[in-house]
Amino acid sequence: MSQRLKIAVIVTLVLMNVALVILVREKMADSRDAAAEATPAVAPTTTETPTSEPPPPGGQQSLTIADDDTIFRVHGGSCDGKESPAIAVSTDDGATFDDVGLPEDMRAVFMLTAEDAETLDLVAAPQGCEPQRFVSTDGGEAWEAAEGADVWFLGPQNRVTAPVGVVEPGCTETLTLSAPNPDTARVFCASGVLIGTIDAGETWARLGALNGVKAAAYATGRRGYALAPDGGCATGSYATEDAGRTWTASGCLDAGPGRALAANRNLVAAIAGDRVYVSEDGGRTWTKA
């Protein structure tokens, strides 16, 4: 075979291979296009992390009346996080209430006192239930941590805490605590026995008793008020002028049970059932807020 013929054969074979490669690539491209048309596009999936709603306000309820007659309603929450704490404020004798902000991460509220709608003193606890004190001068918009001072409160497990620390009034089970000043406190035991101190909890003495008492509050060391069952109405209100040695039925609330009571020199406020009641005459007559 001549040299020219050999070269022609080689060129022909190379061209045939190139043509074959091009043909195979076109077939593969056609197959991919067909598969793309037959397969519907699937949007990428996104996984949203569910957000848990905070538990509703709950826990033991209480009331506070400031020196200027502002009323605060408190839900104490719970240290286990099953119920949330909440504070609401009323400047119209309980007709309307607005929410008050709390320090961050607080699970329980043990005590709130107030000079007015803006100046607040709070004892609350985060997870772990260690009581902490906070103060606010803007109605709860901002809170600052504060050192312990002249405050009384019922802490975890209803332990009575005085300005000097935890004290033991002598109750098997403590029901209520009211402290009209740093040295003076009145404690009702669950049995209905009333115990008092006038030396910041160093010594305690039995003052009196009130069967079935549900809530109590003192405006002064001698003048106090209480809620207890009364056969004639849903919740009876009672008053004392001798520190609790004797109690006189004073009025009637049309709901029950009695849950909380607060008093200053001008007003008495109560929670009975789920409603707030206000009295301007020492508990003789009540207005449903």
C-alpha cells in the first residue's frame, strides 16, 4: 500500500471517531433534556422551629395600693415555669388595668410595693427560685437590681422573710403576711391564728384568730382588714382596730372565694373570684371594678 493511501485511511478513521463522539454526546444531551421535562421541579423544603408560647399568667394573686392610691394586681407565677408572673396597674380605682413590665427572665413575683404609679420596689425570682430585689422609677419600663433593705415578703414555700432575713413566726403553714412598716408584721397561719411582731421578726406573739380567713392586709399596726366566709354572702369582709385581737364583720362581696386584700389609709382593695373590688369606707361597702 502506498504511503498516500495509508494516510487517507488514517484520516478517514479519525474523522469517523470524531463523528461518533459528537453523535453520542448529542444523544446524551437529548436524554437529559427529556428527563428534565418529565421530572417536575421540587421546591426546597425549609424546617421551621416551633416557638413555644409562654404559659398564661397564674399563681398566687396579690394586690398592692401605693401611697397615691394607685392599685397594682399581681399574678405570682411559679418558679417551675408552669405559670407566668404578671403585674397590672390601675390609676382609676380599679376600673381599668394596664400591663407593667417585669425584669427579664423572672418566673415568680413575691412582693411589690409602690410609692406611686412610677416608683416600684419588687422581689422576684428567675429559674432556680432565688429571690432578687429590683427597683423602678418609670413604672416598670426599666428595672435596676437593688440590695436588700426594709422589705418583707413571702418567699418560696411561703417562708416569711423580714428585712433581716428568713424568720419563723411559729405557723405550721403560713397563709398571709402584711407588714405596714419595717418593724411591724402580721401573719395569719392557715389555722386562722394571727401572730404579730413589732421588732422586725425577733419576737412574735399571738394576737387573735379569725376562722376561715382567706386574705388579710393592714393599713397600720392596729387597723387591719380580712376576707373570710360569711353565711350571708359569698365573701365577708372583716375589720379590726386593735391589731387583730377582735374582728368585726364589716361588709359583703358578691363573689368568692376571697383571694387577696390590700389597704392603705384611704382605700381597701380585694380580689374575690376573678374580680377586683374597691372600698373607700373601710370595707363597709364595695364597688366592683
